[in-house]
Amino acid sequence: MPLWRPFTDIITNVRAVIIDDNIGAIASSYDRRISILSHDASKLHTLRLPEPIELDSLVTLPSTMRDIRRIRHIFVGGARKGGVIYSLSTSILQIINEEKISQQSFGGITFIKAFNIGEIEIITAGAPEAFWMAFYKDGKIVEKFKINCEGSPIEATLRPEHTTILFALAEMHSKKISIYLLNNSTSKKNVEIKHQFRIKENPAFIRFISLEDNTEEPYLLIGDRSGRISLRKLNGEKVWSQFLGEPLAWRRVLIEDINDDGEIEIIVGCQTGVEDLSKKSLSPLFILNWNSEILSKATVKGWIKDFRIIDQDDKKLLLVAAGKRIYLFALGDNLLKEERVIKFEKAIWSIDLLEVNEALYLILGFADGEIGFARIEEKNVII
């Protein structure tokens, strides 16, 4: 596996892209740099920003596009200055716009997420006491607005509905969940609060989820920092709650029918212990059904950073990045069966997957600034 060190600190984000029909990456780091990297370890472009780049704060526009020649903008979020989003061009990797979304002087961007709705791309971002949303069409911004918040938005989820958009925010500190209704007309967009409620602990993630018994409104799946997952109606009414017993600190959850039985499953991983690499830290990985029952559980060493489902022929694998290891689990009958473990000498901090020329590639961003490429074949990671 090609492995080199383009940065000197944690690689906070990696996004796999296609460069000249080969695998490449857009990667960022806490050392303030962002780079476009080719598969042969060369840096095509590098830019140093005024501040470190935060975790979960890198998206591209169009959000569904992976060919670097067709990506128009890169958005990254700074870790300081109260919350600044930098818009970059991909041609020579330079700053074309800066957007400060918070009036606070402390903290930074908490997340950036992109959503595609037909011809419209929506960029959302959180910062101390502020949430920002921008609408782009044909690569140009057509409208933007900001919502003042009591706490710091840590996660957003969005759901288009006919002529409206339903979106929800989860806030740290205030522990508030807010559901907004946004008209999606071409005229000036109006935003109204549909529901607001508070939960007992700081949230970790939030997702809309649809179940067969509900044809009008979706539910909200909420994970909090104490390790509790709950399914709620939009007004906050609790449908069920399941305490996993270990902390949830990262915005990682998968909602998918993993065994093709027509019912969804929920995959979630924990971050156990005060240090990522403590030898005593065994973080659990869970599969739950839509009614909160725990179907399967496995443990891995270190914090669970990310996980992805891989479809290969008629089989499904779950790739998990945790601590210094990559785990491959077979997903059969909702059970987690460990198939392969690959250990590295340093902690993995970010991953991404992309299929190029019928080959599936894995990009790894490490805690020491190194980046690596691997190819996945069957149940093996070719390094």
C-alpha cells in the first residue's frame, strides 16, 4: 500500500476522487493544509489555510461528483475563529470565498454536510450558536441564510418533501433538537420552526428515518454522548430508547436493510475510554433492528472512527476503522462475523471508499499525517 506523509498532524478528512482515471484524494489536516493527491504519492496542489481544518468539515460541489475535473468547489471548515467556511477552487486550489457564520470568537466549524436535491445542492454547517445553509445551482450560490442557536449545532439531517424541505438540528450544550420546515420554491425561502424539544444528554448524531407504519411524517433517530439511542416522533415523543452502555462521540450511524428482508437495521459504533489507543479500550459495535432490539454485537480495539458497508456479489461486508486497525465483518443474518483484521503502526483517523475502473479502493488518513491507499478484493484488503 502506498503510504506517505503529506501532513504533519491528524488527517481530519479524506475524500476519494478520480484523477486521470485513477484513484486520488482530497485530504485535509489539523496542520492547516489541504491537498489534492494523486495515486502515485505526488501532490497536485496544496494550500495552507489560516487555521486548522476540523473533522467532518470537507465537502465537494457537486456533492455526488467524484471526478476532479467536474468538481467545482471544495468547502472546508476551520477549527478556530468562531466558525469560518472556506470555499476553494479545484483548478489551482485557492480560496475564492470566506464565510464567517458565527458571531462568537471561540470554537470553530462543528460540521459541514452537503445534500443533493435534483438541480439544487445544499451546503449546511454548524458553529458556536449558529447554523448556516446555502443553496447552489449550476455551481453558483442562489440563496443563503443563518439561524441563531442557543447551543452549538453538532449535526443536521435533511429530507425533501414535494415543495418543502424538512430539516433537523441537534445542538451541543443546550441539548436541543429543532425541526424546521423550509419552502422549496424559487422565490425567497421561508423557514418556520415545526417542533423543538430537549434531550437529557448532549447529542452525537441525528437522522430522519421512515418506517412502514408511518406514511405522513418520518421519525428521528437520535444518538447521545452517554450511549443512548432513541427513536422519536418529530414532536419529541419517545417511541423507544435503547442504552448501549458506552459513549457515542462521532457522527457515525448506518441505516440500511442489510439482509434484504424488507426491514431496516441500525449499525452504530462506540468510542470507549478516554484515549483512542488505550489497551484497555474495547469499543462495541452494534446492530439493532427498527424496534430497538440488539441483534448482534462485536468489540474492536480503540475508538470506532468510521464504518462502511461493502456490497460484493451477493455478500455484504462491514468495513470498520478503529484504533490502529481495519476490521472486515461479514454481515449474514444480522450477525457480525469477523473475517479479517489489518493492523497498522499508527491510529487511523479518517477513511473513504471509491470504485474506480471496477476496483474498490480504500483511502486511509492517519493520526500522524500519513495517508495510504488500499484495494479491497473479496474479504481481503490488498496493501
